[in-house]
Amino acid sequence: MDDKRQIKDVFFLFIVAAILLSFWFGSLFGRNQVVCPVCPPEDLDFSLFWEAWRTIENKYVDFEELDEKEMTYGAIRGLVDALDDPHSMFLDPEESKVFSDDISGEFEGVGMEIGIRDKQLQVVAPLEGTPAQRAGLRAGDEIKKIDGESTIDITIEEAVRLIRGPKGTEVNLTIFRKEWGEERDVAIRRDVIEIPSLKWELQEENIAYIKLYHFTTKAESDFRQIAIEIANSPAEKIVLDLRNNPGGFLGVVQEIGGWFLKKGEIIVIEDFGGPEPKNYLSEGPGLFSEYPIVCLINQGSASGAEILAGALRDNRSVVLVGESSFGKGTVQELAQLRDGSSIKITIAKWLTPKGDLITDVGLKPDIEVELTEEDFKSNKDPQLDKALEIIKKL
């Protein structure tokens, strides 16, 4: 009887050992094969986060008012803010919708692109025909306050949320402009903003003046249409105006750039931080690749506008006229999260075809022409006048 019990005990221990051994081999094999897309790195002690979370839940005086979703969003914002990159940001579902409305070309607000430079919120560019432009805002204006609230340490998405609002309502911006030497309050009545993509007109009998406002999805088809019109016109030369163009979609920049550059020429180089940068090439049709061109830029020329101006300068030695551009030399991607929120994150730095990095520096014009406060008030445009003077000689 004892012998049988001993045999059973040994057999049981053998089975248990076999199960444990199998589990150990399975864990070892699985560790090398299975990738968890949402798990933290193995060397990261994420229990610290949950310890902080539980401390707040257990000790915060108004614990009944805690909103777990807002706490989660706040934690993600903190994670993105730790990148110390003004162009990377977390957008909750409502903010994500606002951003989608922006790039579709219609929304309610004052109509300007804003950014942070040297830790100061400023106007990148007022958009054509908008309340911001009619109120006299200009590229480079520093926004010191929004409705009396200081903008120190404000994020771009917070500023957008405060400046946006329903049509007919008013927002008061405290603006500093170097030419003023002081701060001034500017009241702006919000409206429905429809972003135009471009316009063109014939000047001086044979010069096509093309104004590109924004590289929205609509700009691609609009440019294709005007390209045919220009080709069938007496135009033999082009003045391309990229002033106050805050950028847009890289694919649209590449498409439009293909009309000015020969197929295969580099439009922009993206550096993802790895060994192999990516070259974005002109895909043609190069219809205007032989047309003499002069390009206008200013402080409001940013991102995609700087990419196109840099490509024309580096590939074709196109003369740049005006003022130094904004200097946004990074590329962002919108990563959608499962609840409708998203992260706009910097994924690469971009360089001009000759390898110049323009972050915080911008493109410097070959011929610098200032647009003064008096010029602005008198509706004079010495920058365009200079561009026309140069193009006539080409």
C-alpha cells in the first residue's frame, strides 16, 4: 500500500514538474516571439505611475470630483510635454475634431496660424480675407495675452482653444510688435473661416503672379486648374508669392513642386534620426521648369512654404525676395488613438535639397526688402515691386 502511494506521489511530482517546465519553456519562447504593442519597456518601472494614481485617489480632498478620463488625458499630455517640442501635442477628441476642421479648410474663429518661437506665442501668418487679417495682425506679432490671460507657458492647443469660438463672438488679443515698441489690445470678431488655396493673375503682359495661401488638400486640384490656364496664357515668367503661407500637407507641396521642377529633382530630405534619410522627389510634370521664377517669402512663410522655396533655390537658383522665413524645419504626423483623441508628433526633421536645416533659422532671402508699418497702412508692396523688377530682367 505504501509502495503504491509512493509511486502515485512520484508520478504526481513528475506531472507537476513537467507542467512547470513546459510553462517555463513557453514563457521563454513567447518572450522572444510576442510583441505587446501597448506594454511599457521591460526596464521601465510603471508601478510608480500607478502608485501616484492611487495616492491621488486615496488622499485628494475632493476625490469625489475626480474625472478618470481627464486624469488619463492629463497624464498623456504630460508625457508629450516631456518631449519639450512645441510642435508635438496631445489632442483630446474635441481638439482632434477642431484640427480636422482646420485642414479641411473651413472652421469658425479669427483665421490665423499661430506658433511658439523662443517660448513666445506668436502669429505665424494671418490667413487671407479673415478677421485676423482685417484687424491688421501681421506675421511675427507676439500674442502676450488672450482675453486678459497671460500666454506665458501656454501650449499651442490651449491657445487655439481660447482664440477659437462661434461666429459673431469676440476675442481680445494683447499684441506686441517691435515697430510699436509697446503692447496693444486688438479686438477681433470671430467668423466662419474659409481658407482659400491660391489665386493668379497676369501682370506686365507676360508675368504670371501666383499667390499660394496654404497647402490644403484643395490646393492640389486648384493648382492643376490654374497651371493649364497659365500655360494657355501669354505668361512666360512667374512670380511665386509664398508670403504668409503657413504650410500644410507635404504631399501637396510635393505635387505642386512637381510643376516647377523636373522629374527626379529633390524637393525635400526627411531625416528620421536613422542612418538613411528619405528623399522626396519631383514627380513632374515640370510644365514650368523652364520658366524664369522669382519667389517671395517673409516671416509668415513656414513649413511647406519653406520646403518649396528651398527646393526652388537649391535646384534652380531661384532668387528669394523679402524677409527671412519662420524656420519650421520639422515634420509632424497625426497619430489617431482609439477613443478619437490623437497625438500630433514630430517624426522627422527636414532639410533642403542641399542639406540645409532651417529650424529656428529660416530661409534668408537673396534680396532683403522690408515691408514697413507705413507700407502696410498705405497698401504699398515694395517686396512685390522688387520681385517684378527682377523678373523683368530674366
